[in-house]
Amino acid sequence: MGRRYFFILFFSTLSAGAFAQTLLGRKISLQSERQPLASVLRQIELQGGFRFSYNSSILPADSLVNLHARQITVEEALDRLLDNRYEYRTAHEFVVIRYAPLRLSLNVRESSGNAESYLVIGQVVDKVSGKPLLNASVYEKTLLQSTLTDANGFFSLRLKNNPGSIELTISKENYRDLSTHFLSEVTVNGSNPNRSADLAFAYRQGDEQNGIENTIIGRWFITSRQRIQGINIGSIIARAPFQASLSPGLSSHGALSGQVVNKFSINATGGYTAGVDGLEVGLGFNISKGNVRWLQVAGGFNIVGGQVQGMQVGGFYNQVRGDVSGVQIALGANRVRGAVQGFQLGGLYSQAGNGLKGMQVGIGYNTAPEVKGIQIGLANHVSEHVNGMQIGVAGNLAYDAEGAQLAGIANLSRNFKGTRFALLANLSTHTGRGLQVAGLLNYARHLRGFQLALINVADTSSGYSFGLLNVVPKGVHQLELSSNESIAFNAALKTGNQKFYTILAAGRQAAGQPTLAALGFGFGKAAGLGRRLALHPELTSRYLYQGEWQYTNLLNRFDLKLHFKPASWLAVSAGPAFNAYYSNQRSQLPGYAYVQERGRAITLGLKDTKAWIGWSAGISIF
């Protein structure tokens, strides 16, 4: 009996000394009156120098609490705040709060053996009701050997190659953990609420709720025993140098494979781990519910519940619930719920759920809420903001885009600032700034840059639109009828704004005169000289048809017109013009006009080119 008490006293003293060094043993002082629980927990974090991790769905973070105390331990403060209905686990700089209002008890029926083989047979029951507990996890975290209780709460666990001191832990969902120590012939029973304080793995916030076991792939490949162990134990219990798996259920770590972080993991069909801190290779697949660091390679797919730091290569699919920092490659698809910082290469689909900083490349569809870098694919979609470059074989879609967009068909965004090119169309539903070049259409609700396309549309414009047709409802849209020294009747459609408008021009000679037809294009601007007067410098080029299409007859004009507006819808204009006429037609054809100098000749010294000063006069209808 004395020997038994000696070991009880020894372990109690040892536990008390270790407790003083844990996060739960740190002293704090609080003066909180009707404050939200989350706010009080934050104060404890600041004083204790650690972080809490908990499931917000089971912890009433918004409830109002009172606590006035000086120099009490963190554990005492939590017990008073949470009414002793929760369990606290420590792992490096985290305190994990786990809902555990119930207590369990262990009845040891047999415990015997030596260092080579030690057998423990017992029953796990509810401490209050005595009811047997089904599927309670019984494990030794150093040896990584475990079992589950049956319907009557019984278990039998044979521990091989034990170091002489065994710590058997029982875990069950909604129950506080219970640890029992076995040393040779001496057994010491007692509760050890701080059993995870000596874990060699840094607890990742949210590990218990990452839900990788509840995904479709998780339900297919992770065994029911492993899922139960994950529910009961929750956090990671150990690190190991190596794991070998034939399948998730046939592993060198047995049913505890999902609770162990490995340096190296080699998986034949597939493997299941708590994380990787080195190298993992799976011929079929790899499933890690925690973090992966350095390199993970699978012939089929990789599923990671935490973060990836390093390189991840999947034959056809990669899925990461946390962030990726490094390189991710899959022939089929990459799906990242968190942020991607680095390089993502996917075949048909790549997703960076919380943003991309780097480069995303695929032959299919790329998507991210925010991109700082480059996207290249068949189609690219950014739901919030792009700062960089998008190259889409089909098109690019972004809420706000800043930088460059290049599309085979179209670019679409709410706001754009930078340079964008599309074979078909560029569309900005709000504001377009910078350069937009399209084969057919540019649209910006508010244009603050330059548009170049066959058709340009803007509701309002303080920029420049260059196209055959520019539609600006609050800009310039005039039909001008005029005459000049070379062509009797001219019609011109002017569209754009006061700063810059384009001109579609056509003309012909009067009836009874030799036939002459003209068609041309140009641009101009309006410089206001008061309420009713404006000066319009315009540059146009017209092709003159004088009987044969084989000849090149180009009449280039610079007109300086003074506009007078007697009414808001009408303007009268007149002014001088400078003409430079190039023609390789040497003679007049019967019935057609033959344009020569129509005013005083000016020598330019250019072959087949004549110049003269002319005039124009007309009216404009708005």
C-alpha cells in the first residue's frame, strides 16, 4: 500500500510542476461587468500571451458575463466563465476549448505484462449514470496504438514494445478526457485535463472543425473507426518520423493515422494523416486533415484540411481547405478554399477561394475573389478586384480590374483601369479608364480613357472614342449638311464628345454635273468661344470615285469651321480649308469629274500630290 501511495504522490507532484509551466497555469486579473464572452476571452489572450481556439457554434461568444478576480489561473477563470462545462487542451501557443459537460470513468479489469507486451482490459462508463459508453477511444499516444469500446463499453488493448511507463487515455465526444498511468505492477488512476500540453505539434486553429472526414471523398475513403477516433480525440496527439499505408484503414499507425503528423508518408493505394512535415507520396491519393509542408505528390488526388506550404502535385485533383503558399499542380483541377500565394497550374479548373497573389494558369477556368498577379486560361473570373494581368482565350470577367486584360472574345468588368484588348468586345458597366481596343465594340458607362473599335458606346465621356460610330448620349451627335469648293453636296455624321469626335462623311456632285462620289472618315473637336460660338478644327480623308476603282484618289482636308448656334438643335458653320489631294489617275473618264486644283496651288514636293486652299459652309442638326 505504501508503495502505491508513493507513486500517486510522485505523479501528483510531477503533474503539479508541469501544470505550473502550462498556459492554463498562467496568472491573470480581470474586472469584467456584463461584457461579451468573446471580449473577455480576448483579454485573457492578451494577458496570457496565447490564442484561444474554439467552435463558435458551441460556445456562446455573445453572451454577457461577469468576472472580478485578481491573480487567478487561466483555468480557474475559464471554469468560472464556462460553468465547468468545457475542457481545455493546450498545444504550444493555443488553448483549445472543447465542449465536454460529461465525465467518464474507467474500470480496469486486467492489466498485466512486460515491456514487450502489455495487456489492458477494461470498461468505460458514464461517471454519473454508470451507463456503458460505445465507441470511446482508448489509446496510448506514444506507442500510437488504439482501440474502440464495444456496445457494453468493454475494450481490450495489447500494447507492444512499451517503454515501461504507459499513459492510457480515454476520449469520447462531449466527455472530458481521462488518463490512466501504468508502471510495472503499479496503476495510478486520475484525471489529467492537461494531457496535450506536452504535444510536439503546434495546434492549428480550427483543426477539430476542418470537416475533411465529412466531405464526399472523406466518407468514401476514411474508415468509420478513423472518423470516430477523429470525433473523440479531435486534435493531433503526436508526430512520427514515418508512416506506410496500403490504404487509409491499413496503416502503420492503425486507426490513429488521422491524429499523427509524419515526416515521411508513403502510401500505396492511399493514406490518411493529420499532416505532413516533409514528404508524402501516394500512388493513388493522399488525405491530410491538417497542414502539409514541403512536398506532397499523388497519382490521383490530394485532399488537405489545413494549409500547404511548399509543393503539391496531383494527377488530376488537389483540394486544400486552408491557404497554399508555394506551387500547386494538377492535370484536372485545383481547389483552394483559402488564399494562394505562389503558382497554381490546373488543367480544367483552378480556384483560389480567398484570393491569389502570384500566377494562376490553366487550359480551362480560373477563379478567385481577388488577384494580384497573372491569370491565364480559357476563361478567368475574379469576383472582386484584379491588380495585374488577365489573359483569357475566351474571355475575362472581373468586378474591378486594374492592369491589363487580353481576351479572345470579350473582357467584362464593372470598373477598369489600364489596358485591355479583345477581338470582339470590351465592356465596363461603370467606369473605364485607360486604353480599350476591340474588334467590334467598346462600352463604358463612364469613359475616362481611350476607346478604339468599330463601335464605341459610353453614357458619359471625358475621354476619347475612336471608331466608325461613337455613341455618347450626353456628348456630340450631329448631322452636318455642307458644300465645299470640290464637292457640291456633303453629309457628315459626327459622334463623340466635345474633346474628340469622329466623322463619317459622304458626298456627290450636283445633278447635271460630271459624276463624282466621295466617302471618307475623320475626326475633330469643339473649342467653345462662348455660349453660341465654337471653333471646330477637323481632319478628314475622302476617297473620290471618278469612274474606275483601280485608281487611288484621296482628298485629305483640314477644315477650320466657326459654328454659330442660333438654337440648341441648330448650328451654322463656315470656314477655310487646306486640301492635299493624291491621285494616280492621269485623265478624265467620259461622264465623270476629274478633280484638279480647286484653288490657288500650293507646292508640297510630293509625287502625284496637289494642294490648295479651299472653303466649306453648312448647317448642323443636333
